[in-house]
Amino acid sequence: MAAPAEMTSRDISGKYTMSLSDDSDEILRLQGVSWWTRKAISMATLYLSVKHYKDENGVEHIDIEQTLSGGIKGTNEYRILDWTERGHEDHVFGAVLGKSRRIALAEVEREWLKKDWLDESLENGAIIYTYAKSDTEKSGTTWSSEQTWGFEQINGEKRYARHVHFVGPGGEDIEIRLVYDYTGPL
């Protein structure tokens, strides 16, 4: 289902279901996710509950609870858009370091991360940008991922999407798009 016409990246709060996304199996494999877990993920539906807000200091937060069909707990994301690196122990991806911010679209280096965004993806010309990498000392693997988040026109409808640029442990370079149906408010 399309995102509401009035929704912008100033507040992406709501409930979403993953749909129309590119296949992420190779990325998951390169991150060290087991074959069994990858197969379970590929057969399940992913649901997001997104709470987007500013704290008392005006800093943006995006808290995302992920659930797979059948009520299976997925990975939760707690993004603070202040470009401070934070560690996270993830039950799917292992030890991860990540940071998030808004960045002027013109400053995004990779063309894939800049293209096809609707104007409502930008706040004062800046898009939501995240960077994550394996905490190699703890996880024993090496990978990195850059993402931009916003809204695209897909099949004639406004959809919440993420563009992902992933670099694997052997230098593998993968670009995918994750697409979500808006299913309602929190």
C-alpha cells in the first residue's frame, strides 16, 4: 500500500511490510548469516514498526522494531541521527558498528544512493543516511553497508524505500533496493 501523500522524511513513523524488494540473500551470506537463517528469512514476511521523533535536544531518533511472520522477533534498529558511532550486538548479524545522520543529497558519493528519491525524502535538501560495518574484532568477518532512506515512486505509488550499497569481505560490491508497503499508523 502506498505511503500517505502528506508523509515526508521528517516523520516516517508507522507500520510497514517489506514488499517488492531486491533479493538480499547474497548480502546476508557475506555477513555470515547461516543458510538455515537465510532460508527462513526469505520465506517470511518482514514487518516494521517505526517510531520517528526528536528528543529534548532536537536530535532525531528512528526506532524500528522488526518482526517476521509468525511473530518471530527480528533485528531492532535504534538510529540516532547525530553521526556518532555506536556498537550493537545483533542476534542475526553479530557485532555491528553503526552511525546515522542527514546529509545533503549532493554530498552523497555513490550515484545509486542518490537516485530516484521524491522531494519528500529530503529535509532542507538532506536525506537520511546510515553507515554500518561489522565489528571485525568481535564478529570475525568484515563488511560495510551504506544506506539512504526515503520515498520513491514505485509502480505508480509512493513507497518507503532504502537504497543499500554493500561491500563484502572479499570486496564484493552489491547494490539493492528495499521497498516497504505502508500499512498504517503506530
